[in-house]
Amino acid sequence: MCEANVYLMDEDGKESLLLEMVDKVKPEKGRIVLENIFGQQKIVKAKIKEMALVEHKILLEKVLPKSKSKANE
Amino acid sequence: MCEANVYLMDEDGKESLLLEMVDKVKPEKGRIVLENIFGQQKIVKAKIKEMALVEHKILLEKVLPKSKSKANE
């Protein structure tokens, strides 16, 4: 199986595990919809920072409400 | 190994294979930087539409220069 563990990076650059064994990842209007192989869903206000699939790792970065200046990214 | 195949969807909704055996995916200022397990790199003006890791599939969507109205996504 080729699911990944999803980590969320906060404003201080600290990473914490958000959801394990994630199969589906879908960005949607500034949020990321995650679903793992057990059918658990999580929706977070974040964007994808980087993914390393061979390491089974997806890193998300929190989207701050005030960061409109980054809207073009 | 848990790499994925990356497909690019064009304006007509047609999907074509962009890069196989992708390990690293990194969004960067409206572009996506891809790197596969052979060290091949590709950079495309696109955004991630959805990922289904168990199916080894990542779908990107072309970013059109005029689509500034979608900048908040």
C-alpha cells in the first residue's frame, strides 16, 4: 500500500502528525481535504508545502487568515 | 516503492501522463516542481487537483495566465 502520513507545520515551523495512512488529498479553496485508507476524513486550512512519496510523507503548511499577500502561490 | 504517476489535465479536461515514478512534489509560486526516482525533474505551471496515492495517481490542472480570479484557491 502506498498511502502517506500527513504532517502539519505551524507558524513556528514545528511539524506535527495530522493523519496517518492517507490515500486521498484534495486541495479545495484554501483548504486541504484528506482521507485515509480507513475512511477517516480531515479538512484543514492549509496548503501543500512538499511531498516525498518514497518516504511516505506529505507536509502541509497552515494558511493564516491574514496572508492574503501570498494568494498567488 | 511508493512513487506515483503524475497526470496533467488541460483546459478541455483531457488527462495526459506528465511524469512517471514521481517521488517529490513541491508547489512553488503557481508552479509544481516534480522529481522522480530516476532524478528527472519537471516544472509545470499547474496546481494539484487531486491525489489518490493508493492508485499511485496525482492529477495536476494547468494554471492559465488569465485565471487571476482563482488566486485564493
